[in-house]
Amino acid sequence: MLTRRRFLAALGYSAGLGLAPATALAGEVRYKARVVIVGGGYGGATTAKYLRLADPRVEVVLIEQDPEYVSCALSNEVLADERTLESLTFSYDGLSAFYGVKMVYDEATEIDPVNRKVKTAGGLKLDYDRLVVSPGVALRWDAIEGYDEAASQIMPHAWFAGEQTRLLRSQLDDVPEDGKVFIVAPPNPYKCPPGPYERAGLIAHLLWQHNKRQAKVIILDAKENFTKKALFFQAWEAHYPGMVEWVPGSKDGRVLAVDPQKRTLKTEFDEHRGDVVNVIPPQKAGRIAEVAGLTDDTGWCPVDPMTFESRLQDDIHVIGDACIAGAMPKSAYAANSQGKNCALAIQALINDNTPPEPSFVNTCYSIPAPGYGISVAAVYRLRDGEIVAVEGAGGVSPLEGSDWDWEREMEAAYARSWFVNITSDIFL
């Protein structure tokens, strides 16, 4: 549908359509090249800003469907009434005003790699010299029998911050004193590996605060292990003893089918009914990546780790959750780090230079209870053409220490400070 916003966006760009990417309109700057970026999350917005900083002669056009970005990072805190969605919402105005990024609020629907064009739902056809695709993840609606988009209105996934987050939070008010909340955790790989387990703790916190301490939060998990497992177990037992239960795949934790109307979950040997059911299904690269032929049989996008250029399509780079990035997890910080390296690589390629050797960093903070933080961090470099973790760099929060409570409190403060810093780094 051609909305007013899309019409205005099309009107603003219509005069330049069909021109070579580096050609400017009369009275405008003549750019050396045009880079179009699809997706304005942690990866795409970072690339846009840092590419403009690296080379102002490069025109950067960022296509993003929504005029505001709502961060998934820290959105589990909304479920515990520890923050609002508004505190996670950011405008793209700074990218435009301070860095000259040209915003197109529209949905990219088609990529033509032969003619180097991106088509949008609003009717735009944007030429590019190089394209960056940062579409995040899509949910595999066909992976669990009975779970589709309609079912998510009863059994919310809340894996994209926004209305689904509000829906899940509202349902938690109706959990009885001895009720059951089920979380269905997805198989690897997926966005934000610690997310389901942080969520379990914060939902338990909400129930605990409302004197529903006989309630249970049960995680049905297809996996046998998960990141920071011992730390999460420690946090759950310290703050909500007996409330959180984790059921791995080997103990019948893999969910095969759901019935939204009955709020039931079927595993291989059992059937469970929950008062609230949060289903986080398996995932794959965002839809536009699949449409553009950027995904392989895994559903993810293989890339050259030196430049993040697609191994399947020339002059297209894929970053963030959608790409296959070796040892790097699918996280906000990883996408930010990849975006900066991708910007430098593109700047070098446009100027016929050799891209610099990349170096990456990631920290995943989790807050399983208010004022209680844990983390895992790593530095990554290339080795034999693959992204690997640097031995001895980074690490995981210690299970014990002389000032254990203080360390956990400080990590929670670091998590919130990290969020302020990284979003300022991207959007301001």
C-alpha cells in the first residue's frame, strides 16, 4: 500500500531515479559512489554513520520501514516493569542531520543484483554501487506445528520489541498464584542467545513481586546447553528459588506442536498447558535476504569475513544477525562491530584500496534480576579465512568472588551504561 509517508519519500527521490548512482542533481554534491543500506538496526545504522564518517564523498541511503527504531536489547526489562518501550525507542534524525545519511522510510521488497537496483513497496527504484543488507532475522513460522503469525497473538513470541512485548507483558498480569508460564527456547543459531534465559528470570521477578511465588516459569528447550548456563542457574536460585525450571531436549524439552486456543504444548512424550505461553520459534535471515538470493541451505547468508561481501551475490554486503560470521554470536554488539568494519571495507573498495584487516568485539550482558548482571565477552580476528575468538581475550562473569554481590550489581550498571553508549554511538 502506498502510504502518505511512502508517497513523500518517492516524491523526494523521483527526480533522481534512473540516474547513475554517483550522479548528483543540479546544485547538489557530486558523490563518488552511492551505497544503499537495507535495514536500520544496530548493524545497518552503524554502517550508515561510519561510512559517512569514513568518506563524505560517498552518498549513503538508508532504507528502513519504520521511522523509529525499537531496540530488542534490554527489552526483557519491560516484562519486569523495569523500563518502558519508550526508553528503547530511537529516531533516525541524528543520522540525517549530523552525518548526511539520506533516509527512505519504506520497505525494500526486491533486489536486482544484475542491474544494481533496490525496489521498495512504495515504488522506488534505487540504483547502488554497493549494497548493504542488514535485515535481522525472520521467524520460521512452519517449524512448530500450529504456530503461525495468528497464533502469536495468543502465544506471543515477543522476539521483536514493540507490540508483541506489550502483549506478553499484559498476559503476565493474569497468571494465577500457582500458575505456569512456559517459554519455548529455539535451537541454534538465533538472535540474542542469552535472551530466553534472561527473560525467564525477569518474568519470575515480576511474579515474585506480585506475591505469586508458587508460580512456575518453565523453559522447554530444544538444546542441551546454552550460554552462561551456570550463571543463570545461580541467579534463578538466588532470587526466585524453585520458580524457574529448565527442560533440555534430552529430557523431552523439544516442542513439536502447539494449540493456541487451549494454550497447550506437545512434546514427544508429553503435553503441557500454560497460563501464558511464550513461543520463540527457530529463525533464519530476514525475508529480503532470502528473496535476493543471499541465503544458502541453512537459511543464513554466507559472507567473506574480510569485507562481509556476500559469497553468492557481487557488490552486496550482509551484516548483523542475518550473516554467517564464524564464532561471532547474533547480538546487537556484534552487529555494531561488523557495521564499523563493513563501512571501512566498503570505503576502501570504492577507492580501489585494500580493505584493512578487521577486528571485532562483542559483549552480551544479561540482567536475570534487577540489579544483578552477568556477561560474556570476546574479541575476534580472522584466522585462515574464518572469524575466530582470540584466546585469552574476554571471558565470562565469575561464578564466585570476594565481592560477589557488588560485582553482580556493577555488571547490571555496566549493562545499562553499555546500552546508553552503544545507542549514542549509533543514533547521535
